[in-house]
Amino acid sequence: MNKGKSTKDRAKTIDSEGDEPKIEVTKKKEHIVAKKKAAKKKTAKKKVVKKAKKKTTGTKRRGGGLTQMTYALSEPLAVIVGAQTLTRPQIVKKLWVYIKAHKCQDMKNRRMINPDQKLSAVIGKKPVDMLKLATFLNKHITKK
């Protein structure tokens, strides 16, 4: 057929009128094109099913159990925090307010807490890592 021409030349031949190039499609290409069209039709026909959202009633969501429990505080901890009963997150939050206000954090290693006189009654006299504060709090809180 057109053995001497390159693949681009074989694919395009000029129509007899000379207006538009005509593309030759071999049987193999026709078969591939037909498969692609069939695949597109199959994917286009699929319907997207959306799940209906559950309607929420007017009920409020309940808070977490442990975070809402109030604890009675020991005297040294109550002096630092400024209250007799608080939830655990409130205790930790107010403890950090005290630590930052009285500059009890080590200047070089900010993870270490250097207790002052009031704080030493709760966590001891040695410097303590900030992640160990929770273990010292357990000794000074009781369930109400």
C-alpha cells in the first residue's frame, strides 16, 4: 500500500477535493476506538447514589464522662489554682497559668518545671518534666 511513507504520511492523505485531510483508520484502530466508546457509554450510564443524611432531632450532645467530672482539690493545690472544685482540664489549665505567671519554667529547657515554694507543696522540690505533672496531680485530687 504505502510502504515507502512514514507512519504520519500513511495516516493522513489528502482528499480528492484537496480541502481537508482524510485520516485512514485501520481495522485494528477501529476495534480499539469501538472498545473505548463502549467503555465510555458504560461509565456514563452508572448512576451516583448518595446516602441520605440522618435527620438529627433537637437533642443535645452529651459531654465526655471523665472531662466533666469535678474533683475536690487538696489545700496546696487549691491555693495555686484558686478554687476548691474543678474539672481535670480546668485544673491543668490553671496550673499552667500559675507556672507561666510565676516563671517556673526553665529558661533553657522549657519542658522542665522549677517549682517555687507554693508549687513545691504539690510537685516536690526537684525540677519536673512537664509531662509528669499529671502524675503529681493524682495525689492532690479526689472524686467529688
